[in-house]
Amino acid sequence: MPARPAGVTSYSPCVTAIAELVAVLGPGKVLTDPDVTDSYARDRTFLEPGKPLAAVLAESRDDVVAVMRWASAHRVPVVPRGAGTGLAGGATAVEGCVVLALHRMAAIRELSPADEIAVVEPGVITADLDRAAREFGLMYAPDPSSYEISTIGGNLATNAGGLRCVKYGVTRDSTLGLEVVLADGRVLNTGRRTVKGVTGYDLTGLFVGSEGTLGVITAATVRLRRAPLVYPATIAAEFGSLRDAAAAVAAIIAAGCQPSLLEMLDRATLKAIDDWKNIGLEPSVQAMLIAQSDAVDGQAVAERMRELCEDNGASFVAASADRREAEELIGLRRMAYHAKERLGSCLVEDVCVPRSALPDMISAIEDIAARHGVPICTVAHAGDGNLHPVFVFDRGLPEPPPEVWAAADEVFRETLRRGGTLTGEHGVGLLKQRWLALETGPVTEEIHRGVKQVFDPLGILNPGKAV
Amino acid sequence: MPARPAGVTSYSPCVTAIAELVAVLGPGKVLTDPDVTDSYARDRTFLEPGKPLAAVLAESRDDVVAVMRWASAHRVPVVPRGAGTGLAGGATAVEGCVVLALHRMAAIRELSPADEIAVVEPGVITADLDRAAREFGLMYAPDPSSYEISTIGGNLATNAGGLRCVKYGVTRDSTLGLEVVLADGRVLNTGRRTVKGVTGYDLTGLFVGSEGTLGVITAATVRLRRAPLVYPATIAAEFGSLRDAAAAVAAIIAAGCQPSLLEMLDRATLKAIDDWKNIGLEPSVQAMLIAQSDAVDGQAVAERMRELCEDNGASFVAASADRREAEELIGLRRMAYHAKERLGSCLVEDVCVPRSALPDMISAIEDIAARHGVPICTVAHAGDGNLHPVFVFDRGLPEPPPEVWAAADEVFRETLRRGGTLTGEHGVGLLKQRWLALETGPVTEEIHRGVKQVFDPLGILNPGKAV
């Protein structure tokens, strides 16, 4: 995969330029030792990064302003970075860039229970914000599987989803306003502190999911939501086929259960978890659904979901007796990616189909895996139609072998044929660049280029990513 | 107020150009009789429109494409129009424009209960879509007061809110994808049919609320939501002071009641309704709150809201015994604007403050009204902090007298001082142009200009509006 930017053709970085940056930022913030900068150059993909000139550890908005002014003056590409937990290469360093690491900007500047908002810096760990809100009976809803290690900044960059977003929406739905440093160092404030507002264009929404290509987010005003009063009612259902599980998902949605979590794991995923954590997986189990309801009548809803699972062929459905048991179950789900990483290198995909297409899409993936002889483990935020087929390949290989790319290519095409999208929540990054045009088409591409040009005329912001 | 576009400096429309348009579109779609076109030139504001060259009644996307190609070729400004129920001058004709009326494009192209989405044309009446969805146990959540007469297209243009948006969000929150005809006639498809997706920039969100300045929306894929199974539990509370009512609102939000509707009416508004419909308004009543809960435990929530109203000084709280009574009550609320229109010409404002600032903002408005000697009637989507102070003035005047503008100016400044916004749901249109810079600032303005330039380089789309 290419890690070189397409837009920028010549850079003029040199030792004196870096010295200038050090002089502006002060000591301890500019790292240039290649062994150190390499550790800031990668995300969680297999993608081989370019060599950064430096990694900057920003501590304030003014640091970010200084970096962007300097980068504009010297035409140096800047790759913003949160915790590096991305799965699409959005934070992968490009050759000759400065990695702008934002994890030190980790203050919750404000948390207002009365207005149900918080103002946070990009380096705040997602779960930390959620915990801070819980102190006031509130929650920060978006909860990507990685939420104990990912940052709000990274979540904003990719418009991250998560397990709860089947009920509460994705990161964009929780974002009211942003403070952004533009490519030339100007500071732009978007949005508002109010829950409604239509003054001007929706620049807030435009930045969310733009993968650091339009500006560097240095603060966000996010919406908090009322936390459920009791721990959600939880069930886990085992199925003899993945398609049955998908049919149960469709039935649960169609019945209006409004689950607050509805996750699906296939046998390969369960096996990987079982090999690691010994969960006592039965040989006949081909799929598991985990469902929660945090509604006031959650127990009744869980009971209805249990019936619908049984109606659709579930062999065993357990209602979690207590919170600890349920949390362990959800913990296993959050562990799925790490379990698969133990098997080898992973190409993690993130397709999303209209919910009614889920059973067919599941069948299509099984068929593709069989035809290409490629093992695919799939977990899904099933209630959203968001599937993560994971292609595991030999750790010795620098990138996926041709049959994996061929299988992935078919998965994308089958997704688009069903009215779906290439990426539900991970972003395009570098990884999905080659399929982007299939979904967007030439008019969208022209508009994307035009928008990019408005915000980043020199093409220095995370070049080659997202669009 | 100015109704002339700022961007376009010379137009070359003439009789032959119009003849060309008629030839392309066929008979019956191009109206040029000034008496007729004048009726397409106004919205619900007092603003005196410019004279349109013609009004085009588009029947298809291809008609819109033809109009935009023609308009680009001849540099004719185009003002898109839904039902003309706007309250900010967004659809007010500019001199020498073509009004592009979209009310004939009123098909619900698709309604998928399984995917909980609909694909609709811009001329669909909002309440009609909601009714169509109810056939399947679903609803279209956004419900501006005007929803029986406003169109989806107009709602998209202004990112309309409504009564239910305190729980279900505004129009943007229900919009998944758009079909848009750009200024030069190219067709852009944005977004998706899936509930999640992060491929490319959020162009869908960018168009929603852009007031027809970036393109003409010819279809929208919208999200439907599960309709509550029973009619919401409803209470109405009367207060001796508006500030008490606002305090009750803050208490209801802080207690986590999550109302599905929370509306406030001041005495002046109630009086206007009483004068019209004879609702038996008591002399001591200075404010009314109407609250609903559509939760499963709605009756219990309504009871809790009743207690909180009483704790905050409500003199009388009635729980509506049945659906008919509750619907009448909500009907009165929806009638508020029409009741005020009977009193004279109206300058309708639409400020929104953080919810905790509601009581103070209410006091500030009362103070401003007293100091300027200007009567202000206020209704509010109180649960969102969204206030509609309405300045009623003599119908004989062509526009609000100076003291009304001065009072409005103070209302805007007090709003912004509290971290609020000029417009919660009506849009900037022409009416709020003169205050826009106070909220946005120079960097945002530059970005707005840049974005506008990408989509509409000739400046022919609804010039002088929104940004």
C-alpha cells in the first residue's frame, strides 16, 4: 500500500527547519530520534509507514498553531495522531512528515451536568470521559471497542461508532462544536454549546470523520446523555448458523425492540477468543448474539429478544443473571480484535449494509471465504448492519497476500451492490483508498477535492488519506 | 431589508433566455405573469421580495437539472422554494431570479419498514411522510410547528426542528443521504442508505441547513424511527411567572425525565390564542408548560414532571385524560404563530441558549421588552433552550419600526453572551444577515465563502442568503 502523499510534490524540510520548530515550541516536545519517531508512525494496521522527520508532542492549542504555521511555511506534511488505535491507516506517517501527537492534550476542560455537555481536548481517553460523566448520572455514548485506549480526537477523526451506537448514534451525533487549527494556523470555532442551531454551514459535521485532512481538532464540545439507571438487561444467544443469527437480528429490529447493544460474533471469532480465554465454546455453535436493552422495561425487552432468537433457531439463550456476568460477556466482545491479532496479521474491514441486507451479506461473505480459500472471522455491530470481516494472514508477510485482497475486493463489491458503504466507523484512511471511487463517483470526488482545497490549499494535512 | 443579491453583479436574462427555458422544460412549467410570480416570491416574513423573472414548477430531477444548466449559462440567480412557510426570508425572491418551486416533486419514492428509511422528494409535506410511516409503526420524527403545510425540502434547507426534537433531534439527525443538483446541473449523490457510514466528507450534513445556497435537493433518504405504541402521556402546567416556568423546565431536564415534548408559552401568546379560540385563560396565568413523555413508563414520567412543575410554583397542573384532549392542547401550541399573526405583522426570532441559561434568558427578554416599550410574545421549545420571541408590529408598516429592531438586536446580543446561537431552527435567511458576523467571526466567514465557491462559483444559488 502506498504511504506517500499524492498531493504534495516537493518538501523543503531540513535540519534548520526542525531547529526552528524546536525553538518555537521549547524543549521536550520535538522528537527526532528515528527509533522513537517510528513508534509514532504506525497505527494498528500492517501498513508500513513513511519516515517522519519528527514527532511533535503538543501540549496546547498554541503548540498546534505553531506547528501548522511552521508546516505551512516549510511545506511539511502533518499527520495528526491520537492514540494510534486506528484500523485504516488514517494516522500512518507519510514520508517526510511531522507526526502531530495530541495525547498530551488530555484535559476535560468543562463538564456541565445542567447543559449535559462537556468540553474536552483531543487526547482524552474515550472511556475516561464516559466515567467522568457517570459521576453526574450522564454518559458519553460513543463507545468504540477500543474505548479504553482510543482518544476522543481519534474518534472524531473517524466518526467512530461503537457498541451503544445502535441506540445512541455515532460520534458525530454527540458532537456540538469544535475548536480547530487550520492548515495555516488560523483557529476556527465551529458549532455551539446549544443542542440546536443552524447559523452557517455545518462545519462541525464536516470535520468529524474527515480524518485530519481538513484541520487539527484541539477541543470538542460534546453532548452527554442521561445514563440508564440500572445496568442493561443482557442476553446471549447461540446459533447453529450465522445466517440464523442474522435473521434474529432482523427480527429484533423489525419488532421495535430498540436494543442498546446488538453484537454478533461468528465461530472463527469465538474460537479465537476460546483459544485465548477458554470460554467453553461448544462444537455446534456457529454464531453468538449478545443483546442488551437499557430501557426502563429492559427485562421485558430482553425476554422478547430471547423469544425472537429462539424463533430464529437459537439453540441456547442465556439471560445474564447479574452485571458482572454481563460485563464479562461484553468484555469478550471488546476483546475480539485482540484475540484475532494473536492468530496473525489482520486486514480488518468495516463494511455496513442496510439492516435488512444483513443475512444475505453474511451469506455472501461465507461464500467469498470458501471460494477464495481465505479464512474470514466476522464480528458485527449487527443492529446497525455494520460488519467487521477480519482477514487473518501470515505474520511473516509484509501485507495481505493476493487472495486476501481479492476476497476483500469482492466483499466491498457485494456491500456496494446491496446499497452499503465501505466503512461504517473506521474511516477510509489509506486502506480503502483503492475502492473509494467505487462508492463515491466522479462528482463527489471533484467536490471532495474542492472542499479539501478550501481548508488545506497546500495539501499538507494528512495527505493521501480519506478522500 | 435588502433583497438584492450581493454576489452576482450582472445578469443577462431576457425574453429569449426565458423562451429557451420554456423550450427545454415544455409547456406549463414556466410562469412569468408578474401577479403569479409574486405569489411565489414571498415566505411568511414581512420581507418585500425582488421581482422574479419567472417561477418554474419543477416536476422531476431532470427539470431541476435543466433549470440549473440554463441558469448557469445565463448567470440567472435561482431561489429554490418549498411551501414558502419559512420565517427567515430564505425563500424570498431576489431581483431578476428564477424561483424554482419544488412542491410538485412530492413522491415518497420508497418506504422500507425493514431498513426504517424512506426516500422522498422535496415537495412531500412533512406530516404526510409521518403519516405514511405510521402505517408501519414508524414515524418521521422532525415536526416543525408548520409540519402540516411545510415540505421536507424546506425542512432540509433550514435543518428544521420541531416539538419532538427535544427527544429525537432535528432534521439533520434524520437525514442519511441526498440527491442534489449542483449549480451547474451536475447531480451529486451524498450519504447512504445505511444507519452508519464514514466514506468521504459529510456532504449530507453540509447541505442540510444550507438554505439552498449550495445545491438543490431533489431527493432525500431519511431515517424513520419506531413510533411510540401509545399516545404520549401529557401534562399542562400554569405558572404565575415565566421565570418559574423556565425553572421547571430546567428541573425536568436535570431530573432526567427525557420528555418527548416540552413547550412553553408566555401570557401574550396565550392571550392571542385565547382571543382567537377562547380557551378560558385565567388572569393570573403568566405562562404555560406543555410536556409529554412517550416512554414506556410515560405515565410515571408525566407524574414526576407534574411534581417538578408544582415544586417550581405551578398554580395548576392538569394531566390530559385522553388523546383527544392532549392533541387539542398540542394543536393550540402549533397555532401560536397564526394567533400572533392576527395581531399584526410579526418579526419572529429563533434564538437558542444552553438549557441552563433559559430562566435568565427569559428574564432578559422581559427586561428588553419593558425597556424598549416593545411587546414581545414568546413561545419556546423549552427543553432545547430554543426561544421564539415574536415582535408584533403595526400591519401598516412595511417593516419593523426602529425600536423593534433595537430590541431584537439586544435579544441577539444577550443570547450570544450566554453561549447561545442566533437561530435554532429557522435559518439565517435574509432576516439574520446583519447579526451573522457577531456569532461566526472572520475565520468562519472566510471558510463559508470558500465552501460556497466550491459548490456555486457563479454565485447564482439563492444569493445573499444564509452565509
